[in-house]
Amino acid sequence: MSGALYTREILRLAVSIPHQQRLDNPDGTAELRSRTCGSKVAADVMVTDSGSLKDLGFEISACALGQASAAILGAQAIGKTASDIGAVRANLAAFLKGSSESPGEWLHMDKLMAAQNHKGRHAAILLPYDAVIAAFADAAAKQEVA
């Protein structure tokens, strides 16, 4: 079972996470932990005036699937808005639940297809997206106060 799940492509992605360093003065930050699997992701964001992602920092403690998911997100996230990332996350979640045929259009997203039947890994796969979206929300909340 785990041989088919942790493919060579997943392991390659897991060791190639971009932005794997916390930011010094982020506009927003979030640290989330999955109750299901214990994975933990911290995300820091810098946001442009128009609301798109200018810079991203990650700290990740997750299985190879969670790390691979973070690598996919990290490679595509710069220039995207919270809404953009939320839409990708929603599509990925729908795929994992079986209500969508594709995990998404982003490069390497197809590598996550083997995880669809492994519900115990879904939380780890979605956690990087949730952390970045929460960091965007934190940045927006700080902007409202300022």
C-alpha cells in the first residue's frame, strides 16, 4: 500500500519545497496542526497592495505527501491571491473526496492522485493550503487594524 502511495515523484517533490524558511517581518502568519495526522505547517506571507502573494515562507513537519503538497503550492503561489489559492484548495479537496476527476491544473498536482484512497493523508495534503489561506487572513486582519 505505501509503496504505491509514496512514489519516486512524491519523494522528489517532498525534498524540493521552495520558500522553506520563515520570513522576518511577514504581513501575515499562521501555524496549523492537523488533528488527524499530527502534521504541522507554519506559513508567513508578504502581500502586495493588490492582494497577491509577494513572498512566502514555510516551516513544515509533515509526511512526504504533505511536503509534496507544500512543494506544489510553493512553486505556484507567488502572484496568486487568497481567493486563487482557496479555489485550488477547494478543487483538490473535492478530488480527494471523490467528487472531482482531477486534483487540479497546477504543475505536479497529478502526482497526488494516488492519495485519493488514503483518507488518513488528506489532512496533511490540504494543510499547506489552509496555512497559507490563514496567513492571508491574518494579513488582512492586520491591515484593517492599521
